[in-house]
Amino acid sequence: MALKRKTVMTVSPIIAGIIIMSVFLLSGTNPISTSNITKSAAVDDIVSIAQPLSNNDLQNSGSGLSFVGGLAQITPQQAQAMEDSGAQVRHMTLVPVEKTIALDNALVGPGTATQVIAYTFNGTIPGPTFRVTEGDIINATIIDPITNTDNHDLYNHAAITSAAKFTPWLPETDMGNATSYLFVALHPGFYEYHCEGNINDIDEHVFRGMQGGVIVDPKHGYEPYDLSYATTDNQVQEMHVDSAAKEIVLDFSEYYLIANKTDSGDYDINAMLNHNDSYSYINGEPFGYQPLANFFHSVNPDSGSAIPAPQNAHPLNFTVGDHVRFFVLNVGDFMDNIHIVGEQLDRVTQAGLVETNAQTFNLGGSNTAIIDVTFTQPGVYVLINHDYSQAAKGQFAVIVVGNTPGPNPSNAVPPLSDVPDTSIPQSTVTQTFGTPLKPDCVVQVHGQWSISSSCPNEIPQPNGTLDQGYLGE
Ligand SMILES: [Cu+2]
């Protein structure tokens, strides 16, 4: 897939050919059969993937990126064999960018921060949503700009390996270096990725914004379902809901910010330890999908802080009869009690478990769910964290269901799936945070090591042999 190169940091031609960003919608299908994935010759190799790593592997494994939830680490040789058998190789390149982001919907009043001194992946909070298909090989790379002030790396949960792998004696991806790893997407689902910083400050890097999600689509797509609903004249009807859906990513987390004159927007560890978040958010922006003026008018009557009319806020838009698939990730420290005022959650899928017709779904920290909702009646609905303290701090989204299609905030719409009959394309409007990238400072990877950046950060010529990913030297 030849992508056009823009402004750019060139990287060695030897390693050209590798990195394609999250919008990497490589065409074609993966020939690996997943109707019975364990019977696939290529995927049988995965059995050998989860071999314990040697101490040498551990010491030379670069960043903390090891096992991603649903993704198992493999060697370049295994990856090559799988690719020769027809597996797709996908690229997931992340560039840590340290930047200050103004909050459009900052609280007003004393003791409130109006910006975030942020650590980001590729310039946005959250980082880009990646999308692959069950059985794909993922080449994950982190390139750390020389101008960064802190170490960054890339890690994920569900680590099926020694905890020693995450200890500080392992070399970080230091400023000016790059590290690449290969994985196989074993299990469908939605998975969190995040920076773990210098290990002892993981929380700081996560709450400054270095986190995001990876969608692993089932090889054969998502199951349809049947739905009973009441018409506007109260007649009960049955509906068969197809697999194809309009898709929305909702990334829930919080900001913990020092809010005085000199440190406004810096990370406040004491606030985190006390569960006293300054803001909560969906997709990086408090109240980003809440255009109603002065809702939750006074958050803190004692300090006088309040929410002004939200700026640059845009609701989620659907039409009557739309099947919507929400990919929900809770990165934060609070329980995310997902509720849609005026609706029920038709189907919730989480790690192979399925719940139907839920009024609210409780999502703990670092967990995810895929939620199907079909909107059968026109109207205005409100998607919130049903923890009122968090709804009042930013996790509050308005959903408008009308008779004509409306655009959705760009940072809520994930890349389209490669699996047929999965994604229904949507029109979008630019949103301040998240993907697609905020225009003031972004890093984009075009095809093979071709990076365009509008950020002042100096992105290095990567070190190491990165063309096939590597474990150790
Ligand atoms: Cu970091």
C-alpha cells in the first residue's frame, strides 16, 4: 500500500516498508481461517509464541511492550513464516509527544486548571485507535523524539509473562531511540494500550494522556441479533439487527491537575491518590459531546467553580433505526457506569461474556466492552457515567436521534473494519482532541517510516534493526 509522503523525517531505506499508521486500512482479507483458528497451520505457530523469554531476551527487549491483551508476542522468524502463509502484517507506530493542551470546557472559578501539560501518543489524547483483524500480525513501534524530557514506552495489560519484565532495570525507549515488536492478534475484542513511563510513575503518564485502544475484529465479523421494541404508538415489534453498524469509540478517563498560577495543568499525584480528579472525560475532552449550556451548573459551590456553556462541543448523531456499536474503554481510576438515559443496552460483550438488555454496564479500570444499541425512536438521549460526580466533571455525552443522518465528532469514529458488513461509514466533524489528529501539533506515519510532524519535537533517526521487529539485539 503506497501512501503519499508529506513533510518528513526519512528513515533508512533498508527499513523502508514497514510502518503504517492506525488508518492503515490495508485492503484484502486474512486467509487464516478462524472458524477454527487453532487448526490453522499459520496460527498453530502461535502455540510456540508464548514460550517463556530468556533472561537475555528480557534484558534486551527494549520498551515495556510485551504482551498486549489478546495479542501474543512473536519472533521475526515466526512472523515471516506466518506472513508466508498468508497472514496480514499491520503497523502500529506511536510517537510520544509532550505538549500543553488547552481545555475548551475548563471549569471557571478559583482552584481550577484550564490546560493539561500532557504526554501524548502522536499528539492526541487518547492516542490513535488501531484496528486489526483476528489472526493479523502487528508490528508495533515506538519512536521517542530527542526533544522529549521524559522516558516513554508502550505497554498493555493482560500480560502473560513474568512481572520482572516490567521492572525498571529494563532499558526504556529513551529519547532518540526506537523499538519495534511483533505480535499476533489472537482474540477478538477491544484492548487498552498505554505508556508505563519509568515504571514508578505509570499513573502520571497514563493520566497525562498516553493511552488508547486497539480493536481486534472477529475474523467473521460480529453477530447479528434480534430486538423487541415498542413503537411510538406502543405496539411491540420485533427487529432483526444486522451485523453492520455505525461505530463509536468511547475512551473514559480523568485528569488530575495542579491548579495554581505556576503549575496550572501539571499532574497532581496527591489528587490521584485521593481519587479527587479535576476533570473526567470521554475521548480526552471534558464535556466534548455535551453542547447544552450550563448543565451541572455548579460543580463545587464552595469554590465557585462551574461549567460555562461548553465550547466546540458536538453531540453524537444517529438516525432512527441505526444500529450503533460502541467500543468502550475505561482507562481511569473510577468505575465507569455506562448508562444511556432513555435507552437500554441491547447487548454487551466483554471478554466472551454477553449480557443483554442492560440498563447500566459497570466497567472497572482498564476494562473494555463492546456495546450494541439500536435506536428505535427519535429523540435526545444522554450517555453518561452514572457516577454523578464523574458525569458532573465531564463524562456526559448527548445523543441526538433524528430522521436524517448527522455527522459525528471525528475523534469518536474509529477506522473502518476490514471485515465485510461490519462498519457503516459516517460523516464527521473535527473535534479538538483525539483521532483524527488535532491540527496544531500532530504526528502521522505514512506507509514506511515516513513521518510527518507539525510538532516542534525532534523525531530521531531510529536506531536498531526495525524492519522485521526484534527481540533483543
Ligand atoms: Cu510516557
